[in-house]
Amino acid sequence: MADMSGQDPSEITMATVDEERKGATFSGTVILGIDPEGGEVVFFRDFLIEDYKGELTAYLATDGDITKSIDLGELDRKSPSFRLPIPLGTDTLPYNTVVLSDKKSKKKILTIDL
């Protein structure tokens, strides 16, 4: 899914996640990259969420600050590997984190440094 061919490896921004927060376990890889089908995306590869019952929303943020972020939408928990598109024309340079927050309460659950 995360076909990074044709991209300079030094320009691929990614993070490996293995965290326990709020009684839940998060593991996998998060990649900010170019989708082979077009546009920039945040890839979640082999991303597992254990023991979390709520729904999560992902944000591409600057320093974990949701007020300086792009709402990427709800996480797809049916599949461990999925992508969330970034709006076309977005300058992703200032964004260095992915924040997962509870959809209902809006509380930050996990901040992933890219």
C-alpha cells in the first residue's frame, strides 16, 4: 500500500509507534508521503489499536497543537493499513506530528512525532 518508489528516501517522513496511552495500546507505522494514485497522504501501515473503545480522529498538526492542524478524518479501524488524504495544495512543511483524538470528547489520546 505505501509504495514510496520514486521518492527520495530522505524526504519520506515517518514514525514507528509502540505506545500505551489511556489504557490502550497503539502500534504500527505512520508515514507522510505521496500516494501513488495522486496527492499527499498520511499512511497508517500495520497500525493496531488495542483496548480503545471510542472512535478516533486524526489530525496533521504542528507540534501536537490541534488548533494548528488539518483534520484528516476518522481512523479506519477495520483495516490495519489505510491512508487519509491531505487536501490538495496543502504545504505540509510546518506539520511535524499526527494527533489522534477521541471523536466524541475531542481529548488528545496520542501524539505521534514524524
